[in-house]
Amino acid sequence: MFARTWYGARISLFIGLTAAFIDLVIGVIWGTISGYVGGRVDEYMMRIADILSGVPYLLVVILLMVIMPQGLWTLIIAMTITGWIGMARIVRGEVLKLKSEEFILASKSLGANTMRIMTKHLIPNAIGAILVTLTLTIPNAIFTEAFLSFLGLGVPAPQASWGTMTSDALASLRYYPYQLFFPAFFICLTMLAFNVVGDGMRDALDPKDRR
């Protein structure tokens, strides 16, 4: 159990961090462009996000499991197809709030192009909301993997993750409850750790809180 718990930590953290990073990249780019450009571009981009968010998540996972071989990357792709939408909406809201600020207007007056305004002003000033969303995305991905493993759609054997260990422990919960305790404990501990680290990074990196 000790060895499987630490081996499962590598798989679970890899899934959580990779899925969260892909969601971060797509969501920040999509939300920044949508919020800053506005108009019809914003309308079309957010309607696409609404359509994707309306697709049942479990249906997407099952279809990918049928089309692609079961494995880590199939699971990660299934998570990220619609997982970036929440990040995009939050970034879009922050950009809509920031783009009318005086320092953005001053940057435009000095001749800064769109790319520089996005990368040097909008995204750094939205970093607090981005980090908070990111810290919620990582444990959410780990819990999603555990849920899919419970349904038999997660990491294939002989690979072990905290999700597969939790699923395996349910069969013998009455006689060996400690088998469920270890993966469940580390899932909870990981979620708490990422939330604490995210709060600290938000306070350290948010330009509004710098002194």
C-alpha cells in the first residue's frame, strides 16, 4: 500500500498538472482575445464555448475511450476538451474590467500594439484570478480521474493512481478499510496543499498587492 500510494501519486499529479496546464494555456489565450477584441469576435468565441460546455462530459470521455486506446493521454484529452471553458470565462471577465482602465488607455496612446497590451498589462493584472482558478483545476482533475476510474474509464492496469486505488478499495471496504484511507487522505491533502500554495502565489504575484 505504501509503494502503490506513492506510485499512484505520480500518475494522479501528472494527470492533474498536465490537464490544468493545458486548460490554463487555452483558457487564457481564448479569454484574453475574446474580452479585449470584443464585438462579433467576442460573441462568436463565447458561443463556441457555450456549445462545448453544453456537451455532456461523460459522453465525451466515453467516445474518446472508444475511438482512442485507453491510457493517460486519452484521459487528459477528454478532460481538456471542455475543461478550459471555466478559465476562459474568468479571464474574459477580468479583461473586460481591465481594458477600460487608464493605464491601458495610456499604453494605447504611447503606441503599444495589441499583443504587448495583452501580454504586458492584461494577463499580469489578471494573474490573481488565473491562479485561484488554476489551483481549483488541479484537484478537480484529480477527482475527475478518480470518478472515471470508479466507472472503469480511468487509468488502465497495471498502472495505479489514487483513483484506481480508491476504486479497488471499495470492494473490500468492510474488511480492509485502511486501503481506502490512504488514497483518500492524500487526495484531500493534495487539494488543501494546492489551495494554500495558490493563495500564497496570488498574494505574491498580483500587481495590485505589490509594495
